[in-house]
Amino acid sequence: MEKKKYYLTTPIYYPSDNFHIGHCYTTVIADTLARYKRAKGFDVFFLTGTDEHGQKIEERAKLAGTDPKSFVDKIVANAQDLWASLGITYDKFIRTTDEYHVKAVQKMFRDLYEKGDIYKGEYEGWYCTPDESFWTDSQLVDGKCPECGREVKKVKEESYFLRLSNYQKQLEEYLESHPELMQPESRYKEMLNNFLKPGLQDLSVSRTSFTWGIPVDFDPNHVIYVWMDALSNYITALGYNSDDDSLFQKYWPAELHLVGKEIFRFHTLIWPIMLMALDLPLPKQVYGHGWLVIDGGKISKSLGNYKDPRVYINDYGVDAVRYYLLSEVPFGNDGNFSEKLLVERSNSDLANVLGNLVNRTVSMTNKYFGGTVTNTKVHETVDEDLIRTVNELNAKVEAKMDTLHVDAAIAEIFNVLKRTNRYVDETTPWVLGKDESKQDRLQTVLFNLLEAIRVCTIQLDAFIPGSANAIFDQLQTDARTFDTVAFGSVEAYNVVEKPSILFARIDEKELEEKWAQEAAAIEETVEEAKETKPEITFDDFMKTEMKVGLIISCEKHPKADKLLVSQIDLGNETRQVVSGIAPDYTPEDMVGKKVVVVTNLKPAKIRGVESQGMILVGEDANGIEVVSVDGMQPGATVR
């Protein structure tokens, strides 16, 4: 029997800087859905990738002193390494710089131009470079970008346009009969009332003001603008407009485009119209999830408030990070990301509920029966409730996953695990173990515990795969698939002799003390800097080496809100410098600045990150201002 296909995608991410935990959120959810559907017997194709063209990347590369392709190559390699560390099982990683994509997009553009759906005109309006979005006067908020709140600039240039207006009625009619395309429902109403009903304006789909993009092959002064290039990845990755379109014929239309709410309108208005113009079927669903926020604000490269996710993976383990991302935020809503909550959930759910249950059960199986138990079927009433609860789990999880309530699905699994823990207290196997006449009953109890753990682990495999595999290994069972999900599919167990710790408890008090000490150390450093220093001789001062440095990239310190970590070009080398200027500067502010760097300081680790110098600043009651030397080249001596 042929498997039912399931094609799902993440957005292709913009590699203007290294990825943050918000990118991980979307991708881990998509990976969990892909793993779950595969385990359920679907023929899954899971696509992710990077959207690598555009003005912002061209500008970032110039600041970094390199070409755009080399600039994105480094970030993409970092992203692929991050996905590997999170266990992301994509089937294809598309880059919009891939030659097959470039050719397919050029043909698509040319076909739509020849059809009359693309025409040449002139664009005049407001443009936000960080968000790569155009806005009308009425859409601006206090004269600024409505998405990120930053300054916009007036642009006027020749452009090709896609006739969105020609397809407005067709799209409205389609959405009336297919409201499931836009999910959740609240976003459907937002798109309908705020964008579609007021009337769609034709879309600028080319630019002449920068060169880093796919050239319009019949008019090389133009490069194809972001959405025509980026959105089409979902079909070009499958071979659309290529010599081999077998994957496209097999998997399109997509079952699910998973996107952040900030790009929902592009995927539900522009993308459907592009497909209609190409006479192609529309995706079955676009789901716009909420943001992860820190202190109420979106995590964003452009806003500069992100941390390297590897810090959390290295400190707490990949499955602790996956579990937190999957369980903490009601899917579709915004949710807060907190390292403290991550630790609490790891301790309370993973270590206490799951890890402790597995460890106790395997240990008791070894203690009382040398690691081997069979289903002796000496049942009592309490068993019936456990078995019923376990057998109901599969349908409950499937219902949640089918509606993308991933957080609710994992909650159902942990509800059964908690019920299984109560079963231990209800049956008191340590008491049964003291009574020779109760050995068959004890064996049934331990078998029931092992079966409940096994069935829950089958469900958990899509969510925390590394830990699920470790649990299966401790149970030493091959019954790991959904065709064995019914309670009692296994008749006997021979568990490992010594169970390993699945989730080490994290000492929350010790961690908070460490954070407090580090924060105090930073404050002390700041205060020391304010103190009057003793006089030094001219010769002492001349020992200080200072050079002009160009900041080519900058990010928040992963463990300190007041610190920034900058990569600085000093002419003949690049150095990393940690500085306490975050209260006054964002990473976005710092990139491109020419600053004065003290270069002969002994390297020091500041909250775990090495600093190889110091940036000169001025400070008064109004805050800090970085000393800049715009007219000098990197490496110039300051004296």
C-alpha cells in the first residue's frame, strides 16, 4: 500500500547573522511533526533552508570586508551545525544561491512577465532595510516601520510589479471555501480585514538599488526582489522548472508551511497569488505561530537581543532545550523564553517525572527479578485504570498533533507518566518484594510499569528522540514503533543491569548563586571603572597600544544582559572584545562603527567568553558613548 505523503516546510531563514533560539523554536516544532508523521507511516518530505539575497546581506558583507556569498556561506555552515546539534532531520536544505533555484526563479519570472502578470513600472514608498519590507504612509506607525519600530527611508526606483490586484477576487473566493489555509483562525481574520478587503496593491518584485540578488535574465539592471525569490523555494526545492520534477509531482501541494506570524501575510496573500498566476495548486495550510519573547520583546537578530542556542544545549542538553521549546509555549501564541524556566522544567518534568520513573522501575526489576520479568497477569483494579489510561494516549496525542497543538500533545504524554508514577505509590512494589507469596503480583506490577514507560516512549520519540532512544536501550526492547503501541504488545522484559541517569538534576540554587555572582562581578567592574585612578608616568601611558578597529559583527553576551560581544577587524587580524555597553547600544548600532581598541591587554574571560581587548568609551550621567574615528582605516595607530 502506498504511503500517504506529507510535505512540510519551515520558512527559509535570513542569514544576516547567526541563528537564535527563535529559529530553533520553529525548526524543532517542524522536526517533531516530521518525526511523528514518519513514525505514523507517512511519506514525509521536510524542507528547510536559507534566503540569502537582499540589500541587508549586501550591506553586512561590505561591513565585514567580504563578498555576500562568502558572508552567507559562513553563517549557513553555522546554522547547519546548529540543526545537527538539535537533531533536526530535514530531507533537504535549500539555499536560494543554489544554481538550480536561481535558474528556476528566472524562468518563473520570465513566464509571468510574458503572461502579463508581471509588468515594469516605478516604485515610490517607504522601505525598512532590516525587515526588507515596503510600507505605505498609512501603514507606518509614528513614521516608523510597523514591524520593528525602526526608521524607514523613502525610495523611488524603476521596478517590475506582480499584478496582485488581478487575483484579489479569485483569492477571496478561494479563502471563503478553504478557510483552513490560514491558521490559526485569528490570523485568518487579521489578513482578511486588514489586508485583503481594503484592496491589494501590486507588488514590487525587482530592485535596481542593489546587486546581490537573482538577475532578471532579460533585464540585467534588475535583481528579483525577496518574496518572488524566497517564497518560490517551496517548489524549486522539489524540482519545479527543472529537468527532473518528479519530487514536485509527488509532494506538491504542501500539507503545511510553518512560519512566524511576522511573515504570515506574505505566505497567505502573495504566495497563493503567485501560485494562481502559475496555475499551480495552493498549499493546504499555512500556520503562523507566535514569537518567543525575552522580557516582552521579540527575539530578533535585527533587534539584537538574541543568544547562541548552543549555550543552552551545552549547559542543559539537547532534549532539555527541545522539551522546553515544545512544551512551554501554547502553539500559535507568543511565549516567554527563560533560562530559569528551562532549568525548572528540566528538573520537574524530565528529571523527576520521566527520568526518576525509568530509573526506579529498571532498578526494582533488577533488584527483585535479576532484570527479567514477564506478564504474569495477576491483576488488581488499580491496573485497569493504568492500562486504560495508557491505551487512550495514542488517540489523544494524534488528535493534538493533527491540529498542531504540539504543546498539548506532549502534555498528554506527561500526564500518563505522572499517572504511572502514582501507580508506583498505589502498588508499593517495595512492600510486595518482602512477601514471597506476592512475587507474581510484583512481577505484574513491574511489567505494567515497563509497558507504560515503553508506550509513552514511543510517543516521546518525536519530541525528545535522544532520550527516547536511551530509554528503549535501558528497557532492551525492539518494540519501539506505533504498530506495538498497544499495552501488552510485549510479553517479557530483560532490562539493563545498571540504569544510567537520563536527566541529571540541575542545582537551581547553585545556578542562581552563580548568576548573582557574575552579575555582581560585572557591576564591580563598572564601578571600578568609575573610580579615580592613580597618576602614571608618560612612559607608563606609552605602553598602552591602541588601534582603530572596524566592528564587523556584534551580538549579545549569552549570559549577561549588559555585555556585548564584538568581532573587530584590526587591519591585520580580527579580535573578539567583550564590552559593557549593552544598556546604551544594540548590536545593530555597533556593526560598522570604527572604534578605538586597546590591543595589548592580557586576554580575559568575562562570564565565560574570552575578550581580547577593550573598546574606548566616554561616560557621564547620561550614559556611555563609544569613541569613534570614522575617518581612519582599521589597524591605524591611535596615540
